[in-house]
Amino acid sequence: MNPHRLVNPRVVIALAGLLALAACGEKKTELGEGGSVVKGSAGPAGAQNAARELVRCDAPVATLALAENPNGYVMSSAYQLPASPVPLIKLLAQQSGCFRVVDRHAGLRGTIQEQELKEAGVLRQKSTVAKGKGYEAQYTLTPSLTFSEQDAGRGLAGVVAMIPVLRDIAGLAGLVEQVKFKEAQTALLLSDNETTEQVAAATGSARTTDLGVGGLVFGKLGGGAGAGWSNTNEGKVIAAAFLDAHNQLVTQVRELEAKELPPPVPTHNRAAAGG
């Protein structure tokens, strides 16, 4: 029997295309069923340069604080990633416009420090820092991460070895061994701080096909908050998985009844309108 007849032409075409991408050092990132990155900024000017895949709300429903997962995060130190994904998720939450984010980490410590300095007489008398001005967090969002990595390169090399038309290409099997698939799964848990009830939960996933020769990767995640997640394949796929989880969560958040919000942050436009 002719061995060439055992090969599905579509398999040959797909492998050839995959290897062509590998030779070019191209990287493809899949978020759910599509690719995405986390980038841009958020603030008084609105979401700037946010990912097109980011799902948004028409108006914020409440104030939100982000809490570290008490069980930590499943990330190997070998990946050299930031210790916490919370800053990344803060950017997503603010860009989506579903919540107004309050800081319960470094920002809160800074506020307390300024109040102590004022009481000690260090700050000027007209300092606006005072007790009783902080905004309460009406909801708390807690992230969870489970990360797994699979090196499927050798499996592909075995397939190539079985196909005569590809097997005879010098060095092809070795090139295929450099193809790796990485995957991340994440979750976001939303709790009502007034009742302690978990009102929403969502999971996210992302898969990255690393076709870079010798580990060479092109592309990065933009934006200051995502800077620590743009240097490795693992960081990119985890960031994409959190974006996917956020998008799933927004579907639930839109159904929540909006709570009474504090006054909006002053901006030049609002000052002009008030005058």
C-alpha cells in the first residue's frame, strides 16, 4: 500500500502552515476563541487604547475593591511574573466602566500616612486630607489563578515522522519540537460587602501557541499596569485569561441593581460646567 494515500491532504496543509509560522517566529494568542491583549489606560478621560475584546458597562453599578487571594496564586517562580495579578485586574475593571475602583492596598496606606502626618503637625494647615472622606467599597473582587503548561512539540514531531512527504525534509522534526502550547485558567469572585454574599463568579481561559524559533516571541501587552505580564509567554496567556474572565463577569454585573455612588471625580470639564 502506498503510504502517501494514508495521509490526509488537509493534515499536510495544516502542518505545513504551522511550520511556516514557526520559521517566521510568529506568536498567536487565543482568548477563549480569539486573540487579545491587555493594554491602555483608564481614568477621567475614559478607557484609552483598551483591548477591542474588552466587554464594558454603560455606567458603573457600585464601588469596588480588589482583594488578594488568601490562597495565593499558582505561578512558578521560574516564570519571573509579578507576585499578584491584582494591578492588572484593576486596569480591566476600571477600563470596563462597570465599577469605580477604590484602593485598599498602597493607596490606602498612603492616605493613612498623610492623615498621621497632618495630625502630627507636619502638613500645612490647609491640607485637604482628613478623616471621614474615604469611599466605602460596596463590592470586593477576588481573583484566582490556575496555570498549566503543555509542551506538545514532541508529539508533533512524531506526526511529522509518520508522513513521508514531510519526514524527508531535513531538520523539520527538530523545528517542530520547538512548538509549544501554553494554557491558563482563571476565576473572578464578586462579593457584596454589605451582605457577604457572593453575587457573581466567572471563569476565564486562554491558550497560546508559541511558534517562536528558539523561544523567540514577538508582540507584547501594552499599558503600565500590564507591564509585568508582557515579558514572558506565561504572563501573556495569564493576562489574556483574566481578560476572558472579566468579560464573562460583566454579563452578570449588568444584571445587578446599581448602588448609590459617591460624587464623581472632579475633572476640568465638570469644573467648567459647574462654573
